[in-house]
Amino acid sequence: MLFPFAVAFLLIYGNTFAQKELYTTIEYPSGLKVYTKLSNKVNEASGVILYQDCLWTFNDSGGEPEIYKTDKKSGKVIKSVRIQNGNNYDWEDITQDNEYIYVGDFGNNRGNRKDLVIYKILKKDIGKGKKVDVNAEIISFSYNDQKSFEVKRQKNNFDCEAVTNFGDSLIIFSKDWADRKTRMYKLPKAPGVYKIDPVAVFEADGLITGADYNGSTGDLVLVGYKNYVPFVFLFEDFNNTDFTAEKVFRIDFPAMKDAQTEGVVWLDDNNIIITCEETKAFKQSAFRLNIREAIKLTDGEK
């Protein structure tokens, strides 16, 4: 039986519950194991997917409008795919389904963007060359609940860095600089122009920077950081209709302070890969976490 919505997600404008009632918090006792060191070509690696047994990533704002196929073991870029009809204003996350790859150009640190888009790339167009040009379909959107476009750099609630595939929809999660919550929106996959309303708000107590849904287990992971201490949320038996979850866990990584964690993807049903950009403390890297083992580090299961 699913827990009531108040235990996992809060309906917009509903009652606010203490953080301890929303989820179980776990402090991870060590740093994460490096899965692979990423190439200098992707020193601002943001989102990540696993496709063709490789990691696919890209650079953050101002980079080339390209996604990079990266060898899992060496971290070497072995293929680049350029979106000819796209720009990299502020690319932030990436997701996929069986036929398409979706790249989110929806970063909005200043809070004043009116050109938010998701590029939809047909996988069949990627081909076999080391350098490929493609044209993408374009999904444009705006937030129906955003009334002001005044510049509020890193003090607004309409930044976004996380998208994931869920059935016939895309789900995006806001990065709320002002109140450290995250709002969930749903988008059709068909190209077009959409005005979207939030479905729910979650008391994240931090900045959400990446998401991935595992269709085989029904679990959702969100990654982010608070004061540059990384964290991961695990939502077991996640339901996108009313945003309930059987259990919710938050795993904090104090030993990884100053790692700017940006992307997350399921490696298999037990393990996730987390990417971080280059910072003064960390090189651009992909880390591996057995999340099933991590959630056993509660008081009752140590």
C-alpha cells in the first residue's frame, strides 16, 4: 500500500510537514568510488545517459551544441553528435527512450529565460561516424506559474536541471534557488509549444540537478547538493500520476563536499552513476554507488 501523499510529496499549497516525516536521511560514511575519470573535453559534464554500453554526456552552458559518447572504462570521448539546428545556451540534463534522446536546454540561473527547449534526437540519425550532424525536433515550453521574469540570479525558483523519461511523458524537476524545494512538471514528447503547470512540490532542502527513472524497478533517483555537499534521493515505487512513493530515502555525502554533482543514471537495478563537473576539489568524473546497499546504512540496519 502506498504511503499517503503527505509522507512522500506535498501537494502544491498544501500543509508543510517536518523534513523527518518526508524521508529517511542517511549519512554516507565515505567518498564514492570513481567509476571513470572523464575526458577534459567534458570538464563541465552535466547530465548523463547510458546508451550503446557507453556514457553519453555534454558540457554545460556555453559549450558546443554536442553530445559525446564516452567509453565507460577510459572516459575517452569516442563520438560527438552535433545538433545543427540547436544552441547550447544552458544545457543541463539528458534522458532517453527506445527511439529518441532528449537534451534539456532549460538552465535558468537568472530566472528570466523565455526560450526553454528540449531537443529531441532520433537515435537512428546518429549513425556510425565519429562526428555526426543531426537535426532535432524541438519541444518548447514555459512555466504557467511564472509571473515575473525579473533577473534574480541564483535567487529564483524557475531554474531547471533535471529531466527523465516516464512512459509517454517527460518529467522535469525545478532547481529552486530561493526556497530549496523542487517542483515537478510533465511534458508531452511531441514537438510543439507548451505552457506547463506544476503537479507537485517536494521539500528537497537542496538544489536538484539530475534525475533518472528506472522503468524495470519503478524507482526514481534525484541528485543534487546543498552547500556543495552532494546528496541523492531514492523514491521506491514512484508513481508519476499523483507522485506517491512507497519509501523515500535521502543519502548525504559529506566526504564529497565541493563535488558539484550534476547528472545521474541507473547503471543496473542496484547501481547508479553520478557525474560531477570539474571543481577546485574534484576533476570531472563519474562515480558509482550501490544505492541498495547505501540505504541499509540506517540506524536499524548498520
